[in-house]
Amino acid sequence: MEVKMRVSKAGQVEIPPAIQDKAEIYPGAEVDMQFEDGAIVVRRSEPKKRVQEFSADIRQLRNRTEANEGRTARTLEEVEGLSRGEQFVQLLTDAGIGRMTTDEFMEMMRGPYEDLDPR
């Protein structure tokens, strides 16, 4: 499928909905962009990579908790009777994160807000 688009003054190009659907690229999605053989190639970022980065962040939080005043970190499985969301909040609390605003939480999950599409 080939579609001609115009580049805005800000250097932006809107991806047509039909192509977004085929590529499974939606508002807020992360993409990888490369210049290959004279063509600009945009690919959907692999969720696996983002999950691995998030898992590394959680491990780092657990290590901070273990080193913090001798307290022991709990795994999600060790917190029984709570919903998955409550377990996650408990893990963050155990890691010494304390209370977070929604914006802080979303930035931790998705990366800096400036990286997201402003739409």
C-alpha cells in the first residue's frame, strides 16, 4: 500500500488510519524509525523490549528495597489477597517509592511524556 503524504512545517507526517491498523500503530504507541537504502522505515516497537526494560526497572526497585534498612522485598506472589494492581502498588511501596501521582506513574510506565505524540 502506497500513500503520498505531505510533511508539515514541524517535520511531521500523519500515518493514514488504514496503515495504522495494518501495522498496529496507535496513538501513544512507540515506533522505531530508520533510514534504509534511501527510504524512511517506521516499525512498531516490539513490546517484548519494553517489557524487558520494565522488568529490569522492577528488579532495580526490589534491590533498592533489600538494601534499604534491612527490609526485605516481597514478590507479587508473596502478597496474597490483593488485586494485581494492589500488589503492584505494594511492591512500589516496599521499594521506597512512596506515593506517586498518576503522571509520575504513567511516565514510569511509558517513559518521558515529551516522547509521546501530543495528540
